[in-house]
Amino acid sequence: MLRFPLPFSCAGSGPALTQTIEVCWRLKTAVIAPRMVSPTQASEMGQLTTHILDTAQGTPARGVVIKLFRVRGDTLLALTEAVTNDDGRVDEPLLAGEAFSAGTYQLEFAAGSYFAACNLPAGPQFLGDVVIRFVVARADQHYHVPLLLSPYGYSTYRGS
């Protein structure tokens, strides 16, 4: 059992507080810590990142919902969901460290919702979700999958 002094005094100190701290410590070491990956570990172990550029407006695509799935046969296993920031990127890798392994993945970008919110000149909507399915052959490498997006088309490639 790990015990450590608190740097402050609590009205609720005593056995109940000690037990709460012990439970939190066990939770952190058993569940949270193994899933945490430092940027150095992520770059050594491989990671998946993306960004979106709106080529029609010449700006990063802010506020786009991105969903990541692992593909197993005909089944999609949802892994994470993120929203792009002001730079058209997500704040953390979509997948990194031990969670990033060789296999087939699918990224879904909510392009239709993004363009609907942009208030572009009226015209029929063409794109809904943009789906990119790709294969990770080596999980020790950085896979960057950028999306160049316009209301009527898109392009992607494996970046660096």
C-alpha cells in the first residue's frame, strides 16, 4: 500500500480520505497510466495524425468531426472521435503507442456538415462524409493522412 502526505490540510482527513486516495492511485496505475503515451514514446512507437485544408476557401478546415475505426472483415470497430482545431488539426495523435498496430483503418470526415456550416454560395450539396480506408503496414512509423477538401472533391495522400 502506498501512502503519501498531502501538501494541504483537509477537514475530511483520516481513514476515509486515505482510502479514497488509495483507490484513485490504484485506478491511475492500473487503468490510466498504461494508456498514457508521451510524445517521445508516440514518435518512437508510431502514430496516426491528420489535418484538413479547405482548398476552396484557402484555409484550414476548423470544426470538422473525424471518426477513426479499425476494420476487421466487414466490421468497423470505433476507436476514437475528434474535432479539428483552428489549424485544421486535432490536438493529439488519433492513435499512438501500443494502441497503434498494423492493420486496416478507416477515417471518416464529416465534410458535408462542415460545408453546410460554412455558408458558401447556394448550390446542391455534393459531399457527405469523406471515407478514407488505408492500411498500416508498420506500426513503428508515423502515418499522416491529410485531407485536401473542397465542396465538390477531395484528395489525400500519405504525408509525413
